[in-house]
Amino acid sequence: MPMSQQIIFTNDIVETLEELHDQLKPSKTVFFTDDNVDEKVLGPLISPALKGGPLEDALVISKDEGEMYKTVGEVCNVWDFFQEEGLTRSSLVINIGGGVVTDMGGFAAACFKRGMRFINVPTTILCAVDAAIGGKTGVNHNGLKNEIGVFREAEAVIVSTSTFYTLPMMERLSGFAEMIKHAMLSSSEDFDEVLDNSVTDEDFDEDVWLPLLKKSIEVKRRIVAADPTESGLRKALNLGHTAGHAFESLAMRRNRLIPHGFAVAWGLVVAVVLSKMRNWLPSNILYRLASYVRTNYDVFHITCDDYPQLLDFMHHDKKNFDTESVRFTLLKGLGRPEIDCQVSDDEICAALDVYRDLFGI
Amino acid sequence: MPMSQQIIFTNDIVETLEELHDQLKPSKTVFFTDDNVDEKVLGPLISPALKGGPLEDALVISKDEGEMYKTVGEVCNVWDFFQEEGLTRSSLVINIGGGVVTDMGGFAAACFKRGMRFINVPTTILCAVDAAIGGKTGVNHNGLKNEIGVFREAEAVIVSTSTFYTLPMMERLSGFAEMIKHAMLSSSEDFDEVLDNSVTDEDFDEDVWLPLLKKSIEVKRRIVAADPTESGLRKALNLGHTAGHAFESLAMRRNRLIPHGFAVAWGLVVAVVLSKMRNWLPSNILYRLASYVRTNYDVFHITCDDYPQLLDFMHHDKKNFDTESVRFTLLKGLGRPEIDCQVSDDEICAALDVYRDLFGI
């Protein structure tokens, strides 16, 4: 899979879409979105502005909002629609929404007639810095995340902060956690720069966001370009996700949903604790990160009674090929990720103790 | 998509599979097949021979036989099985069967965890010279053929005539039609060589089949390598299929199923008639082909009352991007395919008149 993906930073989504349409000359164009984005962004902002232009006749298909509708069954409904509307291999799908929309719409397009082209227009920060970039598409299956999918690059990703004002603070924070992760994978300077910003400031505006977003996306793009199908280096992007996924699964058992980025933020703390336990990172980095996360991301409550369950989730994480021990991505320093670190159950429990200490729980 | 596909010609499928297993070192291996192949080939011939070897613990999943089970719903059942058995991205699927099995098993493998490796072991001639080679995977959707799928190459294709003796004569003939097509795309010499064989001879044995098969597969491989995702040259392989698909669809309307290769054989005659009408081919080639097809493939009965329906099917063929006229692959000579030839409805009707004359109907 060649990395030919264009990433376009713009304040004018409509103009950019029309230019791309002129370049790609699709036989038909379909917007794929969810009800929430349709109501808040596509309906009021994008569709009226397309009137009179080359995309005036674009179709819209909107799915129910949420992760629970990211299934093969729902993709079949999308395929039915594509067939009814006579889409061909030279048609174009524009995915506009968060990660659920770009993952699912990318998969639907990639498999229809063995591959239509698609464009991603992320409307969340999390999607802009993560899901929309890098060619992973897919849906959940039997409750397991992204079990069914393919690697296929969007023709273009359009990144614009112009829709982000619609985001609730929780969504903004969730995306920012992945940006912290990218900064940690990049360099000490990037880490400092990101944590110098308070994501919860109301006046945290475009002029601040855009350069940070660009830098963050560049980190992901560089790593993906080196390893598009995740056979090695790309696992670096899993930093914070091994413990993070376990926290998400535990929350689900408790019938609570926590935003993905929050789980990543807590998981980053666990990964940094483990890195520090190996004397790979100094304590000041741990304290700085933990303090930022505690201030902005609240706390995920666990007791030592939860450890066996958390360990069990980590052993069965889909990125964990080795069922004997758990493999983490850790840091040998800021900007120096180390993939496939085997960590014993005892080490994990010790790290969870430190996590609880740091958060005073 | 790089053309890295190995095609292995062998008389010992088991030994070849064991060697490939040693090279690929999968975490788990699954045979994907259908009930008919399971009963006639996998159960009696392959499975017992694997005892004591590295593939002894390979799992088997078998689907109901037939095109009607080549659906997204059935692929979901396969994915359920893959999940239950704990397959990972480093597992291996061995598709053993005809085109329905290799298309569907390839698609199931290509999308599970964004891509497991797979090997194709065609058990029909049609599959060996066509479906198993070239990276097209997919399933039908709402009655439309191969609507959902991806381009993904098998790690290896194992071609062995050792299972072909189980094929009914109709299956053998059906595969041979694609071999005639490949010969026509290749050269005048190949065309003569193929038609010098009588496929219905009972003593038509391995020593004759194998070199013909190799040559035929090489023609397809060469064309696919030049255009893996069918943006141009690969359409040459569509020779005979525009009229052929229309005959198949008409038969379906009449509640009759005709073997795909038979429809291709009749469709080749129509394509050659059209090429001759443009003075691209001499009459002796048309007569030689028509006589071979009439002798071996029976006749598909049509009257001029069927023309509007046949034209309608051709206009809606999925390879026909242009709804105003029908685009055929024709021949400027043997070995000189010309893709995307616009043919008017009047020309098609005239060609169907000649087809009926040639077959005396």
C-alpha cells in the first residue's frame, strides 16, 4: 500500500471538496455520515454551501450515531444504498464525521465493487489525529473492535478546525490525549509544547490548535509511512493503549462508557510508570504527565480487586500475540518508543499500585 | 498491489502445503471448502495424508455448496468461526475448491483483522485458470455477482490436475472455455493448439492438460501483472463475457442455470462475429471457433424477441461504465485484444443474427 494520501489543512471544507471533485471526476458522489454530524455540520454548514457547484447533486447516507452501529450488518445497508443509487467503481464516497464514520465508510467504499475511492473529513479532533489518517478501515464484530476491515488509504483527508467548535469539551479532551501520545512519541520539545496548553480553556482557538494538529498528524503519518500494515514500527502508536483498552473493557463490565481518549490518557500514565520502573524515563516526566492527566481527565477508579480482571483483558488484547506475557509499547525516552516489551504480571500490578498512588485512590 | 503470487504446479498437493506451512509459519491454519469438495477431495484425499505432519491440527470449515451461499451473511459465519478458534493476523487460510470457495475464502481472509494470508488450491479447471489467479476476491450481494470484495493476492496458488478426475464433463468443458479465451488473447498458435484438442475425449489426460493449463495461466498472469486493479488492460480478460453474462442472465430469467464457461463460449462467438464485422478478423477464425463451440457446448436458444432483453442486460453489465452504448472487448487479430470498443445496439442485433445463423437456430 503506497502512502499517497494527501492531507489538506484548510478553513474552507467546501472549496476543498469542490477542487478534489474536479480532480477526481467521480461518476457519482455520496456523503456518508451519522445523524449527529448530519444535523450539526453537514445539514447546516456544508450542504447549503454546495448549491450551484459541482457537488450539488451529491447524495447523503446517514447512519445512527454511535459505536454500536459500527457492524457488518449496517455496512450491508450502506452497500444496498450504493447499489440502489447505481454507484460504480469510479464513484466517490466522502466520509464526514468521527472515527466510527471514517472507519466504517472507508470499509464500505473499499469493498464495494472491489474498491471505490473515498475522502475523509474528520469532524472530531480524535478522528483528525488518529482514525482518519493511515489507511485503517473496519467495523466491529461480535463486540470485538475493528475485527473486520482492510488497509486502504483515503484519496485525501481534509483537516479543518472549522467544525470543532461544535465539539463538547469531553470530545475535545479525548482527542487531545492522542495528541499527547504523539508528542511523547516525537520529542521532548513536542511533549513540553503540548502540555503547555490547557485544552479546557474556552479561548483555546484555531491559531493554537492548527499548528499543534499539523505536528501531531505528521508524527502519525511518519510512523504509518514506515510500516503501513502494522508489522512492526507502527505498534509504537499503541503507546498507552494496552492499559487503556483494559480500562475501557473494565468500564464496559461496569456498564459505564468512558471516552476512548480518557482511557488512553490513563493508559499513558501506566506506560510511563512501567518505563520509569525500567529506569528508561526520569520521574519528572512521569509527574508532569500524571499531574496534567489528573487535572484534565479525572480519575478512573480501581482497587487491587480489579487487578486480575485487568490482567486478563491485557492478555487477550488483540495486539497481544503472545498469551504468556503482555507486550507493551514503552518509552526509552521521549521520542524513543520501544515496541513489544514483555511485561510480567507482577510488574503490571506494581505499576497499577503507582498509578493509584499518583491519583490518590 | 505487487504481483508476488507464487503459482506452483505439482502432483503432490499435500507435500506442497506442508512446505508452504514451514515457510509461512502460521499461528493457526484453517481449510476453507464446501461440502462437495470436503466429501470428494479434502476428506478422502488430503486430510488423511496430513496425519503426522505439521498440518495435522489444521481446522476445517465447510460451507454449503453453490453460488447462492456466496453472500456477506455466510462470510459472517466464517468470521464467527475464525473468532471462536482464536485466529490472529498471522494465521493462514487454505481455500480448497472451485471459484465460489476461492473468491469467498479469499475475501473472508483478506478482511479478518485487516488481513490474514491465504493459499488457493483450485479443484476445478475453471478456477485454476481464472478465479484462483489474479487477486480478485468477493461475494455476491442482492443477486449481483461479486459486488462486495477486495483485490488481494493469495500467498500461493497450488495447481494440480490430481483432483480434476472428479470433475463432471460439464465442469471440464466450462473451464476449457476460459482456456480458449486465453488462447485467443495470446496468439494464433495458441488458438490452434487449444482447438486441436477435444476436451470431451475420455483419454484426455494429465500429460496433455498440464502444459495447456500452464500456458493458459501464464496468459492471465501476464495481463493481471500489467494491470492488477483493472483500470485498463485487464479488461481484455472480459472477452466473450459481455454477451456471455447477458446469456446467463436471460437463462436465469427462464429459471435455467447454465455453466459459466458455456455462456463464455457462446459469448466468444458473438465477440468474434463483432470483430469480423469490423474486418478485424478473417472468417476462417470465426468458422473454426463456431464449429468447435457448436460441437462441444451445445446451443443457447434465442429468437429476435429476446434481443431487447439481451441488450438491456448488456447495458447494465457492471463492467459497462457507459450507459449510452455497450463496450465490448474485441479482437483486432488473435493475440490483439482491443478493450472498450463502443458497439451500437444495431451492431449487436446484427451480430446476434449471425450467431443464430451459425448455430442454425
